[in-house]
Amino acid sequence: MVKYISIPIPKPLYERLVSTLEGSGYRSATEYIIFLIRRALPDLESENVERRLKALGYT
């Protein structure tokens, strides 16, 4: 069984995300945030410095 934790984010940001996701096909903000993390993790974990910097928004 998968266990979950809570990650606090500012309420205005959460509300903006929920509003933006309406009609997008994502069932919830949580589902979308998990998608984003799974997509970004390989770049963040990469040994390639350029790839890591890009993932962090530096290039």
C-alpha cells in the first residue's frame, strides 16, 4: 500500500491551480502535482550538470 504525506503550499497558489485545471482532464491538483514531480525528477537526479541546471530553471 502506498503511503502519502502532505506538502503545504500557499492557498492562493492552490486555488489558482485548481481553477486552471478545470476541464484539463486531471482529476485533482494532487494528481497534476504528482505528474509534474515524476516528470522533473529524472532531470533533477541526473548526473549531467546542464540537465540539472535546466531542471532547476537556470538555463
